[in-house]
Amino acid sequence: MRAVAGLSREHWAPRRGTSSYHGVNREGDFYPFYLDFAGRIPLVMTTLDRLKEHGLSGPVWLRIDGYRPAEGQPLLQALADIRPYA
């Protein structure tokens, strides 16, 4: 999964844009930028072992973007945008 994520980074990784809007994230940190996902494809992966254990709708999907928890999530949650600055 790491190899596929690394080789496909140009297709899923956001571009960092700057903005005059200075927001605050959940931890109270300021961020003078936003993440631009225009034209990007969300990449989610899983393993056969996880699918066998939890099924398709279980918490088996990992979204490759560097901002997600390491444990799996249900598919729709893994595809959803959880970052307030995106």
C-alpha cells in the first residue's frame, strides 16, 4: 500500500494554496492556507484480511492522504473531507 501511495501521490495529494482567510483548526492553531483538492482523486485502500474480518461496510478502508487515523474507517467516512481547511 505504501508503494502504491507513493507512486500515485501526484493524483491524490492536495496542493497547498494561500488565502487571505486565516482560520483556526480544532487544536486552536492558525492556518493561513487551504488545501486544494480540485482535480484530485481520493485514494482508499484495504486488505483482504480486513475485508474478511469486517466486511465491505466495516471500518476497513484507509484513505491515503496523511491526515487520517491509521485505523480503518467505513468507506463513506474514508471518502469524506474531514479537514476544515480543505
